[in-house]
Amino acid sequence: MGWIHDKVKELKEKCKTNDPFEIATLQNIQVVPWNLHEEINGFYKYDRRNKYIFVNNNLSEEMQRFVCAHELGHAILHPRANTPFLRTNTFFSVDRIEVEANTFAVHLLVRGEDFQNYETKQQLLKANGIPEIMEKFV
């Protein structure tokens, strides 16, 4: 999915950060911490030309960052699709837009130089606060 990598690289260069919260703000996407049900990590909502990312504020800061990056992937790659990020099926989902959002999130959160600095994918993911289950998206 080289096109997603290119999109992420372009976004990082334009925004001069890989912080999904900062990028969302710079892209005029409202991030809303919310007390969501435990099965919902977050979701992206498009409503009347406005973009919102809701993040479950009961999650760890590290997980909130990953969820924000995943939902930012939807906002950038699938801007008109409303997408709940369900804990029960999303990590294992083969649904195209979920796979693309996971790929976007991993490539956003991993700094370019980090790919060479770690012996294993698990070390790379852990160092960047990404759930190990995202290994296939590296």
C-alpha cells in the first residue's frame, strides 16, 4: 500500500509532526475525548462538511494516540465515511478501509529513521506506542 505511505509522508512533511492530535487540529478536524462504551475505541464522523474524531477517554494515553491516528487515517483516506472503531473486530478486520486506516496509523506513528533502528517489528511497535497486533501493517 505504497500510496498510503506516500500520503502519510506528505502529511508529516506538511504538518512537520507525526502527532495525530496536532495533525487533526492543523487539518481542521475536531478531536473529541468521550466516555465511550468499553467496546468502542473511537470513531470518525463526517457531518455537513465537518470532520470529527471521537476517542474513548477511558483508554491509556498511548492507546488514545493510536486510536486518533487510526481515525485520522479515515478522515484523510475516507473523508465521507463514518466509521466506528470497534475493539471486538477491527484489529482483525480484513475490511479494506480498516486495513487502510491501520496502515496509515502505523506509518504515521513510526518515525522514518525508526525502521532501521530495531531488530524486530515488535520492538519497533512498542517503542512507538503501537499495539503489537499491528505487526502486519509495518
